[in-house]
Amino acid sequence: MAEAYPDPRLRELAGSSVLVTGGGGLVGSRIVAQLAAHGAHPVVLDRFDAYPHSVRDRFDVDRHAADVVLGDVRERATVKWLAGRADFVIHAAAYADVAACTRRPDTAFAANVHGTQTVLDAIAESSVKRLVFVSSASVYGDGDPAASGAARFSEEQPLTPISVYANTKLWGENQVRLMLGGYGTEFSIVRYFSVYGDPQVPKPGSHSWMVPWLAMSAETGRPLRLNGGGRQVRDMVHVDDIANATILALVADQVAGQTVNIGTGVATSVREIAELIVAHYPEAVLKETPMPEGDPRGGYADTRRAFDLLGWRPTVALSDGIDRYVSWLKSTPGAIPDWFTAPTAAVLAA
């Protein structure tokens, strides 16, 4: 990965210890791989229970991490011990599923609020140089309801979260500023837009992770379900680009104390995403379904700050990223989890 993103600032990471909470997930594991490619020593803290099927081998977590710790961000002793040995921290651990957080707000609170506070407490007692807190574009909600067309989200606008998940992320942002600003520890906040890319796999009962849901539906001969008719807008960012931007947020001087959108600046409807996938499956059928609770109309990122502060631009076009995902799906036996083809899967995908 280092060759794809040559940047002299990343030399600062060589030989450093970087704690990545949630480093066993899709984004976290890609961050870990890129950190290792830049000469850092990434340490993963993860529960490895985000999926009902094993993804640890598929995400290559153990191959790139200097150490992997099976644990919870709410475990104070563990987090304190790891933070005390880290030069940098990327806090990506979260109950990161809008639908699941709506069903289980108690779990969302435990993971996203209690867990974040535990990490902040540990950092406040450590010599960590900088924390990167992973937030979400969901904090914007639907933006201005009076606006016509796709909403463009900028970091300075009012935040109106419309889901439990978004509310926990907004709390995390505010708590990072309150705590670390007071202790003098550097931090930056990155707001991810819609992440996709192989080897991403869906979760049952979730309406997120559109590319794997739609591609795996097409691959198994099932209708591609368009919640709300697929009129929602998303800003799709490839996981490789997401990981690169997050790592730059560790070392870029200008981003200290700042919040930055990580998106492409391109608005794409869910229907358009489905049509890019259908191009690989001529027999696939689109099916309109009701809009699930908490699913935002969406929008796209104002990316000026990402370029000004990070010097970052995305490198993977959506059509290329989907081509890569479908190619991976077709060439990877067992990529589709068993539960996906069960008779109840269509209901779970609502």
C-alpha cells in the first residue's frame, strides 16, 4: 500500500507503535496493513465478534499486525496497558451498524459511549502523541430539509443525527474535544462516508454495506432490494482510500484538533450503485422495498478540508471499485456467508 500513497509525512510512523481499536474489521484491518507497509508496528484490539461468521483470516489481521489482543475497549486495564505502550492511537472500534444500534441502543451505548470514554481515560494518562477518532457522516443526518437535490455536507454545518448510531458518534466527537483538548493531547476526527471494497461482507439485519448486499444478491440469483426505491444518496469511498486518509490524520500537522470529511465529493444514488453491479449480472432483477427506520436520505462530502489539511484525494473510482469487488466475489469460494443463502435472508435484508 505504501507505494500507492507516497508521502514523506508517513516516514514519521516508521518504528512507532500504533494502537488500532477495532483493528479486526474491514477498515481497521486495512489501516493495519497500510501502517505495517509504512514501517509502523500496529497493535490490534478487537473482540472479533462483529460478524456471525469468521472474517479474521479473510481480513489478514494477524499477517500485518505486530500484536493482536482479543479484548473489549471497555476493559480498562487492557486499554490502559495498550495505550501506555503506544505512540499513536486510532479509535475505530464501534458498534458500527445503524440498524443494529436502533434495535439495541443499550449495546450501542456500551460500545460507542462507554468504550470511547475508556479509551479517552487511558490516553489522558499516557504519552500518546495523537488520537484519530473515527466518526461517521451519519452525524449530518439528512441535512437541511428545505434544500433541493443531494445534500452537500461540510464540517462547519449544524449536525442533526437521526439514528442511535449517529448520536453515539456525535457524543464521541464532542467528548474527544472536551477531554483531550483539556489534557493537551493532539487529536483529529475523521468522518467516514460510505465505505466499501473487498473483502467486505454484509451483516444480517443490516441495511448498510450496500455493495456486498447487492453484489451477493446478484451472485446468488436473488433480487437486488432497493430500500425506498434506491433514491437515497451515498458518497462511496473505497476502503483503501479510507485507510490512507486515516493514517495521514495521524501525522499531518494541520489536521491537529480538526474534523475532516473522508469522502469523494460525488453523490451516487443507491439505484445507480445497483445498476453498476447489474452490469456484471445481466439477469439480475431490481426490487423496490420499504425504507427502513433510521436510513438517511444521505448526501455527499465537501472534500475541500480533506485536501487542504491532509493533502488527500481519493484514488479509486466507484466503477473500478465495484469491478474489483465483483471480481473478488466471483473468484473467492466461500465468500458468501452461509446465513446469506438461508430462506430467512431476504427478510433479514429488509
